[in-house]
Amino acid sequence: ELTPDGKHYIVNGAKKWISNGMWADYFTTCVRTGGDGMNGLTLLLIERKLEGVTVKRMDCQGAKSSGTAYIVFEDVKVPVENRIGKEGKGFKYVMKNFNTERFYLLLQGLSSARVCFE
């Protein structure tokens, strides 16, 4: 939600299973700023140093060096300047990024299969 003066978003919630979260200075988050559905989501860049941000290490079996984190946001005041793109378009931006990630995962799987085959 926006503060009455319109200068900050107030963010409450959590992110779980964030790779390298223990070392990150910034977190890209998709937060609800509007109504129900995909048009109510907005991307925000939240700085680790902001008051109300808590980062906890998650122990992952076999992946201790991944720095996987659980991040909690409690009444974090995020400046509107930290919005990424347009308000209400966060879902669209996330899905576009996922398509790129899926493509690279496909390439990784194909190259691994080729190594096994050869």
C-alpha cells in the first residue's frame, strides 16, 4: 500500500528459498499494490538495509554455499523510486523473465544429455 503522501510503499510479507539471499544487498520483489489478480502486482527493489527487513539463513542439504535465505518484510517503507516498471505490471515482468530462465534451463538439460549420450 502507498503511504498517504504517496512517497513510499509499505511492504509486509516474506520471500522463501532465495538463492544468494544471504549476500544480496537488494531484493527484487513482486508485491500486491492493487486489487485481485495479475494486474494488482508490482515489482519493487527493496534494499536490505531498510528498517523492517530481516534475512535468515536456510540450511539446505548439500547446498550450504548457496546462501539460501528466508526474507521477512515488516512495515518496510520502500521509496516509490524503487518501483521497477509500471505499477500493476509486475506479473507480466516476472513471467517474461521466467520464459528466459526456462529457455536456459532447456539448453543446460540438452547439453547435459548430450554429454551423457557421448
